[in-house]
Amino acid sequence: MKYFNNNKLRRVELAGHVVRMSDDRTVKKPDGRRNAERSKLRWLDCIENNLKLMGVKRWWNKAEDRLMWTVILKEAAVKL
């Protein structure tokens, strides 16, 4: 089963980085407006949907462990 394309894999990889960032740093959000036909889903909603398809539960805790997160990303890359 194909879970991800390269863009989705990069998005999940970035989510792991954001989870591991220190609390005093902020995440930069892109500027601009959405097109009218774009969905109202948040970035985090898309990440959670993608990881749910993979069967990853409690992803926030797993992303804090860099080694475990790397294993998850490699499994997703194999299924591309």
C-alpha cells in the first residue's frame, strides 16, 4: 500500500523536527492566503491523517525519540 509521496514524507519529517524543537523557539508560518478551493485542514491535521494511515499511534511521543522517528520515516520511504 502506498502511504506517501515525497512531499508528504518531507512534511512528516518536518513534524518530527518541530516536536523536538525547544519551547522558546517558534515555528515560522507561511504568509499569504489560501485559494478558495483549498481545504480548511490545518497542517497538523494532514500530518495526523498520514500517520494514521501508517498505523502510527502516539506519534508525538515517538517523534521526540529521534532514533524511533528515523525508523518510522524509513518504513514510510520504503512504501513509496
